[in-house]
Amino acid sequence: MALIDTINPLLTTGWAKGDAGWSLKDYEARGGYKQLRRVLESKMTQDDLIAEVKKSVLRGRGGAGFPTGLKWSFMPKAAPEKYVVCNTDEGEPGTFKDRDLLRFDPHSTIEGMIIAGYAVGAKRGYNYIHGEIFEIYQRFEEALDQARAAGYLGNNILGSDFSFDLFAHHGWGAYICGEETGLLESIEGKKGQPRYKPPFPANFGLYGKPTTINNTETFAAIPFILGMGGEAYLNLGKPNNGGTKLFSVSGHVNRPGNYEVPMGTPFAKLLEMAGGMRGGRKLKAVIPGGSSAPVLPADVMMDCTMDYDSIAKAGSMLGSGAVIVMDETVCMVKALERLSYFYYEESCGQCTPCREGSGWLYRVVHRIEHGQGRAEDLDLLNRVTDNMMGKTICALADAAAFPVRSFIKHFKSEFEYHIENKKCLVDPDIQRAGSGFFKAGAA
Amino acid sequence: MNTQNTLLCPELSAESLLKIDREVAKYPADQKQSAVMAALVIAQDEKGWLSKETIAAVAGYLGMPPIAAYEVASFYNMYDLHPVGKYKLTVCTNLPCALSGGVHAADYVKEKLGIDFNETTADGKFTLKEGECMGACGDAPVMLVNNKRMCSFMLPEQIDKLLAECK
Ligand SMILES: Cc1cc2nc3c(=O)[nH]c(=O)nc-3n(C[C@H](O)[C@H](O)[C@H](O)COP(=O)(O)O)c2cc1C
Ligand code: SF4
Ligand code: FES
């Protein structure tokens, strides 16, 4: 779906024509590749370029929110072989913004990556694209061919002495490859099992060479930041939370979709843009940053603004900007059961606490949901998460633990009801009606 | 060139090998193994599924040990290590989709085809799989047809249409 509604569009300016506006000539008509040209023609220094990105306070859009300019400055200057890698392995349940970025405007990500290559001194880049969106991967390859033919990629770009080439690599169904070092292993043609950190990718990345890895939306923001200046970009949002952000709104709203708004926009406004609650039903809970972020009850969420600091203060994470909206038809035990199954299924299995713990979490939530819960199960779940968090190679174990802890914390009575009465608090017929799948009296 | 390739790897067609060569060219000359994921997809497209022999042939062509290619083929969910129906349907049932009918869509397909997840219809036409988030939750219910084609907003009417289209 193309653009529905936005405030202060930058990233989504190219989405207006839907699938008809993605190609090179459309992007150039919107001012595309002007910033790359300016950087090369003015022979901007790497330090100045990185300083401009730092000024914007752009924070990584992949989930962790790490300052992008700072990350780029970690790249060793002297190394002869370096890489820039883009993370489009968008698999965090609830997130679908990077797909639309590459679908409607692939060249902004390409331009952002070339500029990043210049800033960190890399000559080659890869964009790792989620296997499930193969049609988008094919479009991205087409966009790369266009950029290459126009001289934006390859040797001596636009007649400068800077050379950079870029290729697409697709995944094939493994959530863990979204984790940056799992992703690098995967590009190397191996199982996508995360590496120990340190060393971080800036020192030991793809093929063991210094590598800068950022999310698609992070790269796509770069041309706009250079176009308007770092400070102006920062001022679009709020201090320490620069710029605009794409939010993928899914679940029980009238118009699920991507919405670009300035950081600091009230959640209530975002909900309104997404058409409000489906069927006028009551908001029950929101997961504000993708399935790995702690769930928040309706009243807490309605007081939040959409930025890193506000959501963190409320006890959750802005994460990838995936806003999963749940109304009163949701059984929280069943919802958690599905998420716990996901982490169990996707654990790469290297770390015992994650491999075994994620299985325990799923099995215990499953038995509660299926009327076989025991009085001590909620304590058991919390103890299992204690043994997972911070004890593993990557953050997937924490991601499996956060939903469990937060669902129990905020919706404890629903779990207790399940254990005592061996059934859902929310009537199954009401749950069934919530999805909107069955229309007008059908089965 | 083509004939030379097919001699190196008689298991795969010249056309597939040409596609694999294009993938190999994306990576540094000493990093051919990076092309294994794409190469296995190309092989799966040609053969319908990945037998041990096919995986070993891909490994041989890329100059890597067969076990290394097998590890990759068994790690990633979308490789089929057993034969599947002519149409493999993968329905996303993860929470964001479930809120908008993902599970109900899967139930609907199960009932229409008379099979459960990981089963194939008796005529060998359809295989049904349960999928994880495909990064398209705003278009729920979503399903993939043969890994590469994504279908959005799959309410009963659209599912009926899709199944009828699959000849
Ligand atoms: C289990 C797991 C899954 C992740 N999935 C993604 C993903 O799909 N896309 C993404 O950009 N980052 C993902 N990340 C975060 C990356 O590891 C990394 O922090 C990010 O790509 C850095 O880019 P940024 O600084 O621009 O955000 C994931 C992390 C973990 C632990
Ligand atoms: S925490 Fe889990 S997913 Fe991450 S490396 Fe360990 S076992 Fe793999
Ligand atoms: S949850 Fe189904 S596509 Fe994301």
C-alpha cells in the first residue's frame, strides 16, 4: 500500500505515485542523487560528512537506536578493504517499513549507502534483503542496474576518484539474520549464527574486514539529512531524537500501514492517522516497537509520544517502530503464546539459555493457554527469563524474555484466570470476531 | 562456456548454472561460497526441492564441502529438503497478522484443501506451510506462493480466487 497519511514527509516523499514512482528518472526528478553529486564535486572531507550526520542525531532505525554518525566514526581510517552493509532483513514481527522503502523508493537507500561508503572509505557494499520479499529484491537489483548505468555506481563515480559498487543478497527464511553479525555470517554463505562481540563489525565485519552496518531506513535518511542540513533535520524531531520516523502500524486499526511522522508525535495522533480503532472497539494494549519490545497497557500508551525517550520512560522500546495495536477482543495469553512460539522457532541454538529457555517459555505459556496451567507457572516463567537475559551471544534471548515478562506484569489477572478456570477471559466468539476475516454472517 | 559448466555440474541445467555464475560475480573472487544461498534457491527452482545430491552438486560447483552447503540448506526455512506440491502456500500466522485474520486464513485453506500444515494434497498439487513474519503485516492476511510471490489481503474471496488460479 502506498502513502496514506504523513506529517513532514521526507522518506515517503517518493511514495506518492505508488509502484509507478520508484525508478531512477523519478528519483532524479525529486532531486535524487543531488547530494551524492554535491559531496563528490565539493570534495567534502570524510570528517565533515560524518560531523553533519552526527549533528542530525540520526539514531539507527533497526532497533537499537545507536547514533549513526558515531558508528561511522568507529571505522578505522587506514584499512585497505572495508564494507558497507544494509540490513533489510526485516523480520521483526510487526515491521514492514523497509519493504515499502525499497518498493517505492529504492534509490534513496542506494544513494545513502554510496554516501556512507564515501564517509567510511569503503569500496563495496551489500544490501541483505529478507527472503520473503523476493519481488522487492528483484526490483532492488533493477534499481542497482539503473544506478550503475547512470554512473552513480562503479569506478570513478561521476568523474571523481571515488569508486563504489553495490550488490543485493537475499535471505531465505531466518529471523536471526536480522542480527547484524548473523547477517554477516549469512552473506559469507554460512548458517546465520551471531558472532561474539567484541570485536564489533567496525573492526571485524564482513570477510573479517571493517564493516559499517545500518538499517535501510537509516541509510535512506542520509540524502535528506544532507539536503536540509543536520541541524534542521534534528529540529524536525525533539532533542536526542532527531528527524522523522516511519511507523508500521498493524493490528486492530482501520488503516494499517506505514506512517512517517516527526519524532515526538503523540501516539494518539498516530492512532488517529491510522484510522482509529477497528469497529470503534476499545484499545487494550500496544507493543510499540516490534514483537521484541515490552507490551504497554492502553492508558500508558495513550500518554506516550513516539520517540526513543518517551517510550523508554514508559517501560518499553521504540525498537524498529512497529506499532502492534490490540483491542479488547485479544486474549493476552494466546497472543503471548504465538510470540513465544516465534522465538522458540527462530533461536539459532548456539547458546543454551536461549535454545532451552525459549522452548521452556513456549511450552509453559502453551499449557496455560490450553487449560493445563499450574499455580506456580507465572513464577516459573519469570525465573526462566532471569536465566536468559544478558546471558547469551545476541539479544534474541532478551527479545524472547521481554514479551513474557511484560505480558505477565501488565495482564497478570488474565493469566491467573486462565490457570484457575482453564479457559480464556475473553469469550472465544468475541476473539474470533476481532480479526475481521469473517464478514457478514459467513461461517 | 555453457557446455564447460554443464560438464562441471551435470546435475543442473546450463541456464541455472548461468544464473549461479551471475550470483558468484557479486562477491570477491575468493568468496564464492557467498553465492551458496542464491545458488540453492536456483537449484530448488529447477528441481522443485533439494535432494542431498542436488545440494552436493551446488557445493561442488562452488568449491565448498557438501556438508557446508547442507548446513545452509537445513538452517534456512524456505529451502525444501523434501518434495513439495506444485504450489507451496505459506501463510503467516504471527501475531500482527493473526490480529487481522492470519490464523483464520490458514484455517480456511486447511479446510478447503483438507490438509494440515506440512502436508500435501493427495493429487500433489498443494503443500501448506506455516510462516513467520514476512515483513508485510500491514497487508494481513498474507501468504507466499512458491516462496517468491506474495499475496496480500487474503480474505475468503481472495483465497478462493487464488486456489482456483492454481491449475
Ligand atoms: C534478534 C535480532 C534481530 C534483528 N533484526 C533486525 C532487522 O530485521 N533489521 C535491522 O535493521 N536490524 C535488526 N536487528 C538489529 C541489528 O543487529 C543492528 O543493530 C542494526 O541493523 C544496526 O543498524 P542501525 O544502527 O541503523 O539501526 C536485530 C537484532 C537482533 C538481536
Ligand atoms: S541468543 Fe539465541 S539466537 Fe542469539 S546467538 Fe544465542 S542461541 Fe542464537
Ligand atoms: S506478522 Fe505476518 S507479515 Fe508480519
